[in-house]
Amino acid sequence: IIHRDIKPENIMVDKTADSKILAKLCYLGLARAEGMTSKLTVVGATLGTPNYISQEQARGSKDVDIRSDIYSLGASFYHMITGSVPFPSSNPAIVCAMHVTKPLLNPKELAPETPDEVCNVIRKCMEKKPQDRYQTPVELIQDILTLVFSQRKTSRVSHVQQPAPETPLIQDFRLKEEVEAVATGERKTSSTMEGTSTASPLTFIEDEAE
């Protein structure tokens, strides 16, 4: 499924019965099955929320796939890390134009404490050309897992008095099974995180989408 409107406002964060954090992607008003045409899809029409929209969505391209959702997820990560949307402006048309043409400011410029590895993940999600981004959610999840493991390993080295967890880290995040399931096509998974935004949704086709 291609969501086409991933943003912090559409991400709900909950807890499982065993107190694990669980993020759920909601609002499927613009979603469509990959390979299928939506009634809302019109060549030249912009679908999505300008602050988090991919350049191909901003252009109104009909060739939008999962890599566009990865871009929007990266924009949501950017907002969460820096406290700012990637291309701030009060004019939705200008925001869309900047997604297409303006280079992305390194998140580290706004949040200097952010590790370079985290910045690299966000920037790869938000590459202008779809072929330069993560090609699948599995690739993104694998890089996030690598970051989590390296950060926890560093933390354990810095606090050697604390015993190592008995449960492997990958089981803590329940992502090993998810990655394998997605890779084999048994289950489709979206990896998201919490954030807040005041962006207006569906700026250019608001009436039709509602």
C-alpha cells in the first residue's frame, strides 16, 4: 500500500500489553494499493501535505511508489529531530517548489547534538531522486536497527557496571521478524515515529479528498 500522506499528525503512538511502544499509521484517505490507480489520482494534481511531500508528488506525477512514502517519513523524522519542517514557509506552493529544487539543510545545523549516522538516514530518505533513496522499507529498517545496536553497544561500554540485557536487542524491538516478513512478502510494515505538526492537509485537492 502507498499511503501518500505520511506526516506526524497521521502517526498514533500507543503501547502494547507488555508496555512496548507501538506506532500506528492512520488516515488512509489517499492510500492506494501499489500498481492500482486511485480515483483521486490526476496527472498534474498535487496529493499530500506540502510540508512532508516528495518532489514527485509535488510535481503531480502519476509514477508515485513506496519511495515517496519513505521521503515523507524522512521529512517527519526531520521535524521530530530538529523541531522544524524541512522547508518552512507559509505558502504551500513555495514549500512544494522547495521540495523539488532546494537542497535539504543538514539536520545537524538545527540540532547539533544529532549523531551523523542519524542525519545520514534522514538525508537518504529525503533524496530528491527516488532512485537515490532507500528503495524499500526493509532497507530503512535495517539501517535503523544498525543505529540502535551501535548506540546501545556504546551505552553498555560507557556503563560497564550495568549487566548486558539477557534478551537480544533485536527481540526487544520485534523488528527481526518484521524485516524477514516484509522481505518474503508475507506482511507489509510501515516504520514510523511520533511527532507533531500544524501543517494543513491536502492543500491542493482538499475538497475532493474529503
